[in-house]
Amino acid sequence: MRLGGGDLEERLAECSRLFDETGDVARCLALYPELSEELTTRLDVIGSLSAMKPPEAPSASQSSSRRVLLSSLAAEGQKRRGIMGGLAIGRVAGALAVLTLLAAGAMGAGAASGGVNSPGLVNDVLSAVGITEHAENHGSDVSESVQEAIEATEPGPERGIAVSEAACEAAHDRSTLPAGAQNAPGQEDREPKDCAHPNADGTPGAGEGAGKPESAGKPEATGKPESTGKPESAGVPACPPARAAQGAC
Amino acid sequence: MSVDSVGGVAPPIEEEAALVKRAKAGDTSVWSDWHDQCYPLLYRYAYSRLNKHEDAEDVASQVFLEAIKAIGRYRYSGRPILAWFYGIARHLVSRRRREAGKTAPIADVEQLSIHPAPHDEDVILSNILVRTAMERLKPEHRELLTLRFLLDLSAREVAALLGKKEAAIYSLQVRALGALRREIPDDSWHFL
């Protein structure tokens, strides 16, 4: 007997529930005798399904799986601890990397802008990281002095001398150096550098290179130990008279 | 084994939430308990779908390894933890069946020969008929019949596993049995 529609489904569902409760179809058939054939067929299907029940898990399989689980848990725990340790190291390394990048970026930005005002940002970074508490803008003072000398003179040899002197004076002005550099051992009572150009009066050859025009404006060569082999600034004598008087060179 | 008998599967929500928290912290005792309680059912589920002991063993064991990896992302919603394990097992079984393709056995002949029935040939034929018909069912119907009649779970237990109401399970069961019956050829009914 075939019944159709949602009504059948509801009645069969009700029968299933009753069957679960009582373990037989008697109550269901008492309620719905018309479902007899339908129920018999379904019980056959259920019987066939029940005959296919899988076996129980062998205890050896379960024990083996348990061992795998525990070793996997241990490995996972080690991995987690490793990650936490790595994160801590990574944080420190990351902070250092950021700091380095910031400093390098500041210096790069300074270089790209022609050096003007570049030390300001570097100083800020250095101050921020505690390397120096305060640093005057030493580099920008030099460039400003040079700029002023250029603006105050006409093109020609005079400008060269003026620029040279201005650069020398600004570069050796220790008052704009960081406090640490000013108070470094042996620097406290140091005399200011004499930046007077030997040709400032317009006469060539007042310095060590006098009578040797080929050496004028060039780094001092060997045979002049005063120079220590290091190049001096263009137009600046190897040993300025004031220092020569002190026997410093 | 039923879901109710799985001690850690259907405890009060607060209790199970605490267990989940401990499991996330790597508490081996929680994992051991879950394993001991759930492994048998997961093995039997996998066996009923894969018809091979080795595969069932692999899947049941793999469920816990996958769970260990995923527990960090798991959000406890009040459903039994077995439901989560069952979901993983279902996924692993599906993947294994896809990989096996048509080589997946319809029935474990070795198993059938270990447990001979009074009318062996009829039982084997019936088994093959029903399994073949089961494969043609919608996954939802197949899962329901597997859980209800192969694993012997109650409607309430299945409802908990599938996240449905008990009444819905009975309705689904009626439709699933009707669909299975239609998949079995009329001239084969005498084997059932």
C-alpha cells in the first residue's frame, strides 16, 4: 500500500520515534494500521543496514593511535615554545632593524637633499635612541658659512679664499659639536684653529709651499712629514703659521 | 558506543568549554580522554565508509592529529566535541575516497568471511546491494543512515552530532530510508 505526501512522512517519523522508545512496531501499527506494508519494507532495509555494522576498533589500533597522539602533542608543545622564543628574539631584532633603517633613511634623505640640514634628522634619531642627548647642527653650520661666503664675494680667486676660510672656521668651530665631542679627553683646552689663508693678502707662497707653485692647492707630498701624508683642504696650508709657532707641526 | 556514553562528549557546556580551553593549552590528559572516548566511534565510522581496517585505523588516528593542529582556531559553540571530531573524520573519509576513486571496496570481503552468517551468500549479496545503493544516496541521507543504523547512535545523539533537532532527524531518517529503498532494484528485494 503506497501512501503519499507530507502526512505519510510525519506518520512514519512518529512511528520511528515510537519504535525507538518501545523496540517494536506494535504501537505504531495500532495507531496507523494502514502503514503496515510500508513499515515492513522499511524494517527490511533497516535490518540489512544493521547487518553491515562495522567491527569494533582493535585495542592495538587504539593504543597505537594514542601513542601517536601523545608524541604529536609533545612535538606541538615544543614547536609552540620555539615560536614563542622566536617571537621574543624577533621582537628585539625587529626593533634593532627598524632603528637601523630609520637612521640609514635619515642619512640617505640628508644625502639626497645635498647635505643641507641633514644632520638635524640624524641628530634627532641619535638623540631618540640615547646615543647623544644633544647635538648642534654642526654640518649645516659649515654649509651655511660656505653659502654666506659665496654670496658675499664675486666669482674669482677671492671667492675661493673666502669660501675656504669660511669652511675651515665653521668646520673647526667646536662650539657646535656635541657636548661629548667638545669634552673629549685632550679637547677641552684646545686652541681654535687658525684658518687664515696664506694668500688672503693676495700674495702667493707664504706657507710651506712657497716657491713651489706646483704644490699649491694640492695635497702635500712625501718628504714633508708635517703633513702626515693627509691631504689638507684646498688652499689651506699644511701647517698654518699659528700652529707652526706653537710647534704643533 | 553512544555519544552519551562518551563522557567528555556531552558534559555540561561550561565543563566542556573548560576542557576545550585546557586542550588548547596542550593538556595531554584532556586529549587522552577525548581520544579514548571518541576513537572507537571514529574508527567504526571510518570503517563503515571505507570498508578497510587499515584505512579506518589511519583516519581515526589522523582525526586527532588534525584536531591538535586546528584546536587553536576551534571555537566552542556548545556542540559536543565529538561533533567536531566527526566533522574532521567525515572530511578525511571523503578525501580518501576521492583519492581511492573506483578502487574503493564496496565491502570488506575479509571481514565478511570472518563473521559468517547463517546464510553467507545471501548476507554478502544483501550487503553489496545495500552498500551500492548507499553510495548513490545524497551525502546527507547516507550519513544519517550510517550514524543511525551502522553505528547504532540514537536520534538524539545524531541530532547532537549533526547540529539538528531530534524531530528533524526522524524526518530525515524517513526520507533517507525511502531513498535507499528506491535505489535497491525490485528484483533484488528477496536478498534483503
